[in-house]
Amino acid sequence: MKLRLNLSTTPLENKRPFAAASTVLGASGVLTFLLLAHAAYTSWRANRELRGEISYWQSEIRANRQKQSALDIYFQTPEAREVLDRAAFLNSLIGQRSFPWTKIFMDLEQTLPPGVRVVKISPKLENGRAIVELTVGAQSDEGKVKFLQALENSKVFSDIRVKNDRHDDQPGSDRITVDLTAWYATI
């Protein structure tokens, strides 16, 4: 049997477990540092490309704003205003010409009861629909009521509003005259 005796004044400490643990810990720290450095570098490169793209689009926006302000200044000139006014006038004429008169008369023919006639019709186009001002003459209150009910039940007329209702007892004319407005779906 061998006996191990330590005759030194201070005993010898075994530092191998500490050295092994610190080596493993240091290696994992260096590896973590390298991974984080790589992630930071790739993020920086991606952000650099993104910053370049953002800078490009900001310069495009600035250029387009300058073009827009130049166009705004141009469209405020008297010559351009004249052309725009003429175009608006011509578009309104085209809109008036494109009103479906045949269709509205066919729809009114279906809603007019006997003894009721259209005296005046005036449409104004707005977004594919027309607001129609009608003046209708009737021989009796019953005919007027039937006409208003037929108009309300119609699928093409909506939001009917009676503006004026006049009674006249003169012979040869309509006994009742009604002024009304209604929305007419032209599409």
C-alpha cells in the first residue's frame, strides 16, 4: 500500500476542474460573441440596403412633389383655367346628351295611371343617377295618389319628395298640379 503524504506547508490544490470549466465557458463566450457579431454584421448590411432603398424613394418623392407643384402652378395659369372650364362645360353637355330619355319615358309610362300626365321634366345627372324634377297634372286626387304610390313602388325611382301641390278649378286644365323631385337610377 502506498501512502501519499504531502509534506509541503500548503497543500497542493487541484485546479484542473476550474481550468476545464473556465475553458468551456470562455469558448462558449467566444462562440456567442462570434455569432452575435455575425448577426450584427448581416443586420447592418441588410439595413444598409434598406437605407439605400429608402433614400432612393425619398428622392423620387421629392422629385414628384416638385413636378406636382410645377403642374399646380401651370394649371393656375389663365390659359389652363380656360381649357379646364371649356372641358367641364363640354363634359356637362355630353352628360346632358347621354341622359336616357327613352328609358325614363318608358318607366314613367308604366307608373302613370289614367288621368295623370307629365307637364314638365328636368333631370340633372350625378354619379350614374339623376335627380329628376317633375311637374305632374292630374284630374283627381285619386289619380295623384295612385301616381305617387306607383312612383314609390317603382324600382328606378327613389327618395320622392313633393315640393308643391296646387288645386285649380278652371275648366280645360289639370285640377291638381304636383311639383316633386325623385332620384332616378339611370344604370
